[in-house]
Amino acid sequence: MTLSRRKTLALIGGGTLFAASAAAGGFLATRTPHKALAPWDQAGAASDPRLRALSYGLLAPNPHNRQPWEVELVGEDAFNVWRDPERDLPVTDPFARQLTIGMGCFLELTRMAAAEAGLTMKMDLFPDGEDGPVASCRLVPGAQKDPLFAHVMERRSHKEAFDPTPVTAEAAAPLAPYGTLYLGGAQADRLREIAEQAWMIEATTADAWQESIDLLRIGKAEINAQPDGIDAGGPFLESLALAGVFTREAAADPNNPGTKGAIEDTRAAILGTPAFVVQSSAGNSRTDQIETGARWLRLNLAATGAGLALRPVSQALQEYEEMAEVFEAIHTEFAPGGETVQMLGLLGYGAQTPRTPRWPLETRLRNA
């Protein structure tokens, strides 16, 4: 679910919002949730090499910004990484496939940050099976810096519509190692159709939609108190909340004009996307999912470096009953060899998305 900050004014009523904004005055000018964004500024500040690397890792992209990672420090140079099941998405991600991909993003960014300090992160995935840690890691001397790390602080998951400018093969060339690109033509059109259909299924499936609504953080106070989930902040949306127009109850109502507007906004963004990228794996083991996360992170960083924006729209890949027909279609048409399509992304040009909230590193440590 993605909330539009651009069209809701027209959909809900400019008069109400304008009056709320005028009445609030300076209050709305201070709506940036600085506490929730502080981890971006604090990345790399720790003296312990593990904490320094992990402070970058927690900036990784992850589904619904659930930040499902927990870290257990071991000895002087090692740590275990766990996935917190309390942060699961049981409706839209019933097998935790997407959340495991998010763990792969976290591990890869942590590895890259360690390499920046000349350290190799030796990693043993699922050493005790799925009931144990996702990875046991140890930092040892000797590593080459990764050029993609230069884009970490500017990396975002795009959330708005794209500029209609086509993406050329030359512009997208740095992304080619990390996924299959569809820059136009019949296959891109088909992916556009699949992505739109899947989005509309999710938006009209009550349990799936409610899972997103439950993760809304409305306004600065909520975002600072719980810096995960879907942040709905800034002067624009907080004006609506002040006016009593933007509430969870309203957002959950499929007949609410604002809800209809948010759904249509994402639908329009999909239909207006100039290019797509697909990531697949030969199998669908937990290791395959972790590896996909590493590739997705690198794809995102490569897109940032190329001046492109990347937006995940993987609803068609979700494994719940209402999505079964679309899930089968994308696999039949784009994974004819029996591969698993792990990620689907929109690709194009667009203004940079603001930084997203993050929990401070100390809250992600089991033994801080």
C-alpha cells in the first residue's frame, strides 16, 4: 500500500484541509519526525566495527518497512542475525518469503559496510535450520570496497509516479547484472497489466488491505514512537489528520474518497511506468530468498547511481488465495523454465523519495 501525498487534497476536499493548515500554522511547519530519521544520520558512528556495519544495514529496504531483523552480538567479532516473527505479514506474506528477501537486503548492506572498513563478513546461512538464526556472521580483516556503497545514503524505494521519459538500454545498462529488464514492448505492457491487476486485487481484498492499514503511522508523534510500517506524515497528511478526515477507519473504508484516491494513485503510477525489472531464482529455498535480497539491494543501489528510481510492486508474487490466478500468470509467462519470480519492480525517472523512518540500532540488539 502506498499513500499519495499529491492527490488526496483534491479528492477529500481542499477547503477542509486548507482551513486546517491555516489554523495549525507553525505546528505543521515542525512535522518532520527527526527522531525516527536519526538512524540515517547516525550510520557509521559506532566504534565497534560490527555495530558500525549494522548501523548501515538497518537502512536496507524491506517489506512494509517492518525491519524484521534482530542481532545477537557474539564475542568480540561475531554476531547472529535473527528474523523477528512478531513482524510477520501473515496475510500477504504467509510463508515469510518477502520478509526473508528483506533479511537478504539487510545482510548484504551490512556486508558492504564492513567491506568499506576493510573487513570481510564471513556468513553461514541458517546454521541451525529455519528455527535458528538466519545467519551467523564474523568479521575478519581483508576486503575490497564495493563501488555501489557510494549510493547507500541516497538509496530509496520510490513511492510516487514516474516521469514518462523512456528508459533506454544505455541508461539501464548498470542494472543488467541484477535482473531482467523490460524497457518497452509487448512484455513490458504485459507486466504493466499484471502489476495493475495484482494491485487492484490487494486493494479490494479486505484482509490484505487491513494488514496495511494496521501498519499506518499517522503523524509525527506516531512515527517517532513506532518508526516502522507505513509512515503517513508531513504537513500535508497531518493536516488531514488534524481535520479528522484522515484516520485509520477512513483509510480502511473502500468507499472513502481518500481511500479510492490512494488506490487510483498507485494504479495510475503502475500504468504510467516506462520500464520494469524482474528478479527470479532457479529455486525458492530460504537461501535463494536471501540471495534475491542481496540482488535487490544491489539493483536499488545501481539504479540510484544511474539516476533512476526503483519501486517494488510485488503484489502479483504474494502467496494468498485471492492472488493465485495472477501469481500463476506471471510465473507461466515470465518463468517458463519453472523458476520462482521473486521480485517485480517499476523503473523510471522521478524525484527522490524522502528518507524512511528506522528503529535505532540499539533497539534491534538482543544483548545491547
